Amino acid sequence: MQEPHRLRRSLLFVPGGDPRKLERASGAGADTLILDLEDAVAPEHKERARLEVARWLQARPREGAEAAVRINALGTPWFEEDLAAVAGSGAQAIVLPKCEGARGVTQVAEALDRLERETGSAARVRLLALVESAAGVVRAPEIAAAGARLDGLCFGHADFSLDLGLSEPDSSEGVVHHARCAIVIAARSAGVAPVDSVCLDVRDEAAFRADAELGLRLGFDGKLCIHPTQVALANRVWTPREEQIQAAQRVLEAWLEAQSKGVAVFALDGKMVDAPVIAVHERVLERARRAGVLSDS
């Protein structure tokens, strides 16, 4: 079975220029905190936000949520200083916005190689590529395969919708849904984690849950969140339920029994079970273990 990705059921954006929200972020329960230096920060406040984020990274407890930073895009006036500041302050991952090709990802990876050599850092900062345009979706397979530092491929459906001139960024249908599927396929083909787009209905728990459950069915590993209340919902959706765990255990027990008899394919409850079905249930149990709802035993 493929090596499991880091547990990233919920990835919460936190405005990098807001000390109060930075201070409260660790209590949100997210698997990953994305400290945002891009869209959440006005140009005149970029430098101050960078300093705030660097201070937060240096002071944060080493256990708990993964610390990621969305830096400003390659080619912007803030990119180089963002990259150096957050990598040097202990960010575990960097979210790269506006990804439209593999070259941008490899340029950032090469810059991180240099920074880590210069500082003697043993840590290896991971990369999450955020695809937000038609060009990015078309080139998603090459972006997903852009190097060993890349851990995941994220989808930004609002900017994608803007790029296509759509009046309503509905990710459940039409070309936006098609792009959502394309991101999953590209990520899975390259062996990196697909991360689902945000849900803009911050006050509507039912809408968020429905959107997250669709993302789970499409094959995403987790979801970008824009409000702390969305975190618990995302964690719940991407954590296997007790009945799913029991069903997976039952299938694997039947498989072990079939193996002991030299049988590779068998029927359980009138349904055929073979190697791909077994792999699906193994992944359910692996997700349950990593989410802390199933012991290793």
C-alpha cells in the first residue's frame, strides 16, 4: 500500500497580519494552519504581516497543528523575502499560490535547497501547490509531479471561476466540478495529496458539510477552511465513522480467511472482493488510525 500522506483533513487559513487571530489559531483544532501572507494582507501591510508570522512561527509549540504559510506568488515584490523569512522561522510547509506550471514549483524548491544549505537546517520544508486558474488546471499533472518536496495539490475554485468569467463559483457542478475532479486525478497520478477547495458559505454548516462530503467522495484527502467553525466539520467528514471501521475490519478478516484457503477473490454479502477492494478498506483503517479513532492493534 502507498505510504500515507500527512493527516491534513482540515487546513485553516489564518490572516497573517492579525495578531489576535494568530494567537487564537492553535486552538481551532485544524490539522494544518495556513498563515496567510497573500490574499488576507493588503499590500501596505505585507512587511508587518511577514514579521508577525515569523514571530509566531518562532514562538509556537512544536507539537500540535502543522505550521504552513501561504506566501506571495513567485514574481511578486514580496516573494523572496516571504520565502526566506518563513523558511528561516520554522515553517513546516509553504503554500504556493497561483501555480500554473511545474517550473514555478521547482524554482521554489531550488530556493529552499539554497536556504537550507546556508542555514544548516536539517528540516525539509514541504510544498503545497495551489491551483487557481485554467492554465493551472490544464497543467495540473505536471505541477503534481514537480518534485520530491511537493506534498499536495490544492484547488482554489473562486479564483478559477473568476479566471473563466463565471458569475457563480459553484464547485458542485459544471466546469468547476470538472476542474475539481481534474485536480484529484492529477494529484493521485503523481502520488501527492489532493486538497479540496474552500466553501464560501461560512455561516451555513449544512452547506459546508455537503460540500465536504462531495469532496470526500471525489477522492480528496482534506479541505481548505476559511473559518474556525469549519474545522470540526471537516475533521468529522474525513474521519471514518465507527460503522465504516467495522465494515472495513470485517472485509479484511474475511480476506485473511480467504488467503488461508488460497483464495484470491471471494464474495461477501453478495459482493465481489478482490485486491483493489481490500486496498480501499485498508486505507479506511489507516485513516482511522492516523485520526486517532483506531488503535494500532
